[in-house]
Amino acid sequence: WPADNGREHSKIDNRRRSSVSVPKSKNLAMGQPVNIIMYHYVRELSRSRYPEIKALLVDEFRKHLDFFTKTGVVLTGQDIVAAQQGNFDLPENAFWLTFDDGYSDHYDYVFPLLHEFGVSGTFFPPTNK
């Protein structure tokens, strides 16, 4: 890890198994593959105005974060950019968590859980341009 990033990462533990499905990896800058996990809705459906929407329940998201932090390393967007530029070596079992569309779910549920697990995600809110 770059000495200046000040983060500690969990050790990879391949003994633990989970029901989380991980899509096929992408290789960046000829390095290790990275698992890109994309989220839209993460919410408590019982409290939602749209209880029929296809969303990931908050407890399930917590299980995802538990799995990712115990079996690999959660990368930041800065890590991805640095790897693409050839300035960062991707570790084995790397995960990049992305969140699309800027829903309030992200602020209400995702941010607190990311903070609790000591990881970050990359958010892609819509813009006017």
C-alpha cells in the first residue's frame, strides 16, 4: 500500500464462505482483477414509499460488507484511478463498491454502514451535464 494513504486493510481470509455472489472481475493496468460491485437501492422496504421496488435490504448490505472486509480488501475510487495509471498494485480479492443515482438511501443507510466497517464507496449521482 502507498505509505501516504494512512489506511489499514484487513487480511484476506479465504476460509470464510458466504452467499454473496461476486460478478466476473475486470483487470486494470495489467494487474490483479478487481470485483466491481454496483448498488442502486439499499433500504428498509417496510418503511419505503415503494415497498415493491427491487432493493437490497439494509441487513443484507451489512452482510455484504462483512463478507468483503473479511475475505478481501475494499478499494477507494482513488485506488482505482492510481491502479489505472500504473501507480498502485491491486491486491488479491479486491472489491470496489459503487453506488449509482444518488438516492437518499445512500445517505441514510449506506454512509453509516461504510463508516462502521471502515471502508468507502464511490458514488455516481446524476448531473445536469
